[in-house]
Amino acid sequence: MSQNHIETLVNNVNGVYSSNPNPSFGRDSHVQQVASGRHPASACKINTDKATWNVRILHKKGKLENVIKEMDKIKLNILGLAEVRWTGAVCMKLGSKTLIYSGGHTHERGFGILFDVTTAKSLGSWCPISGRVVVAKFVAKPLNLVIIQVYTLTSDNEDIEEEKFYEEIEKAKDYLKSQDIIIVMGDFNAKVRDERVEDVVGLSGIRIVNERGSKLIE
């Protein structure tokens, strides 16, 4: 979990959230704009605490409620979710939380971003790039904050799938400006050693590394 001090533009009224129950993935992905209301936004300083969690099937009864409780318990503003296993793509309100979700056409994979009411008011747009990559852009000062939430599975065609996965992350950057603050987080199914690698890897890894870990470092 990391903590950032940013000045987020918060609107005085509730935003109107758009959803797309039948999204098109890959090249045909579209940016979902979020209406910010009639009043101009006002600036508010917040401490943004972020984390990512592989929840392993969120449609089980009571699982979503437990995730929200844990989010509140450790006082997170933004929580990335992996292996949700819902279908479609949608932005929905869940009480005091808002969930951006992107999944395929079957109950496999699927991931999302869950955020609190203050962060939700600064949501500018979001875009499901594929069933493995989703982008959310938050209006902030002096620079906008962009979250790229990812999730990749191991597969029989691991090399091919891995290349496609990193191509989708690069495609996500097409929606961004060079001055945006970009955070890529999620489940890469990667293992890295507990050895420092320049500014890429710290000392909090494990003693083994797999091929996906090497690719992630590259």
C-alpha cells in the first residue's frame, strides 16, 4: 500500500455515472465520460491510500460486503480488485463506495477499482481496455491521477498471452497525457527476488523469481 498527497478536484454535487453493460474489448474500447454536474469543481486536499487485492470470486454471497468492510477498516481510498469473475463492464454505486468493473463474457477473470465517495467525485473518465486492463482518470491538482488496474492469468499459451497483456497496458497509455501521474497496479502473477533493481524493485520480494517476474522488471 502506498500513500500519496494530492489535491483532488471535488465537485459540489454528485456525479452521474455512466455504464456500458455490453462493452467491446480490445481495439473497440471506448472511454466512458463521467458527468460532473452543473457546478464548478472545488479543490480539496486528501491523502490517497491505495492497495490491490486478488479477491478470488466476488459473486459469492457476502464476499463484496466483506471486501468493503476491510477497505473501511484499513481506511483505503482506492482498492484495486482482481479475479472478481463478473461479466460485462459497468460503473456502479455501492452505498458509500463506487465500483468500476471490467470483465469478459463468461465468469472468468474480471477485475475492478473500488473507491470511496470523495474519490468518486473526482472521477473524470474510465475505459475498459480489455478483460485484463481498465483505466480510471481522476481530476487532481497539479496533475491528474490515473489508475491502470490489471489482472493476468497463467495459461498454456503463456508467451502469447503475456505479450498481448503488455500490449494492452501500452494501449492504455494512449488515453493519457504525458504529465499525468500514472499508477499501474494489480495481479501480474509475477514473483521477484528480494533484491533491489534500480528504482524498479525494492527489498520486499521473495527469494524466487519466475518468468513473469523477469518480464515485469524489464
